[in-house]
Amino acid sequence: MENEAFIPAFIHSYFIALGVILGGTLIGAIGAFLAGEPPLTKMFEFANRLKIWALVAAIGGTFDAFYSFERGIFQGETRDIIKQVLLIISGMGGAQTGWLVILWLTQEHIS
């Protein structure tokens, strides 16, 4: 995402994280069903475990983020730090949105 314009990267970050959560949990639920486990309960568990990986996938790996922070701190390019923080927030928003969709779908929060 280094050479990509910021607004498209911001939107991509959100939807990549959303797609990792939704796709991972839905495919995982199919595997749980085939294994004879409760698919909705497993979907909720998968969504909880995939949140951090959705964020890592959305920002393009951890080394790009560290490089942007390094450049911002040591080379005085604060704009890079701000952009990276906003991309991380966008990815977190996408992961949280996907998690909420799975929560609403599975209704695991209702006892």
C-alpha cells in the first residue's frame, strides 16, 4: 500500500479486514459443519480469533507499518505516521464491522 493513494488505501484497508472476518468465519463454519461441530458457535469463535489477523492483512503486513513509523520518527515525516495510524484505524473498523455482522448472525451474545 506504500505507492497507493491514501483514500483508496484507506477504503481497501477497511474492506480487506471486513472480508477476512466474513470469509474466514463462513469458510470455517463450513468446515465445522463437515466435522460435526456447531457451525454458528464456531463462527463466533473464529470471528474472535481472526480479528488481529484481519488487521494485519488490511495494513499489508507489520513491516510496512514499522517502516512508516521509522520514517516518521527519524526522518521527520509526521504525515507518514498519521497515514499509517489512519490505515490501522480503518482496518480495525473493518474487522469490528465484520465481527458485529457475525455476532448479529450467530446471536451468541443472547443467553
